[in-house]
Amino acid sequence: MRMQKNVVYDYDVALWRYWPSSDFPIVASVRASAVPSALVAALRVMAKRRIRHVSYVAVRCPDGTFQRWENGLTLHEEVVAS
């Protein structure tokens, strides 16, 4: 009987407001079917938590790889004038 490998379909996002920090990161899971990339997953978590800037970001992708932003990430929201 073959054991089936666990398949991950989420982006696991960790955000640190300050780096280095002894504080625990802000963590969330984002469905891979809802976003096209690790960057968009991180930005979505920032928007949901109303965080404009983080110092460090780490994302585990659905394929098991990791992406990191070591120089921070800033959320810029576009304002559309009517």
C-alpha cells in the first residue's frame, strides 16, 4: 500500500513588524486558489490585518518552497477618485 504525500494548497504567511524581533510573527494561511503568488498572499494578509509596513516576510508556497522579503514590504492602496 502506497502512502500518499500530503499536498499543501495554501500559502503560509509570516509577517514581522520589526526585525530582528523577539515577538512572535503575525501568521496566516491563504488559499492558493484565491491568489496568484506568494507576494499577493503576503499583501492580502497585510491588508486584512490593516498593516501598512512590515520589516520581514516569509511565505511557504504550496510547492514547499519559501519566499522571503528581508528588506521589508509596504502596502500601498490605490485610491480611485470618482
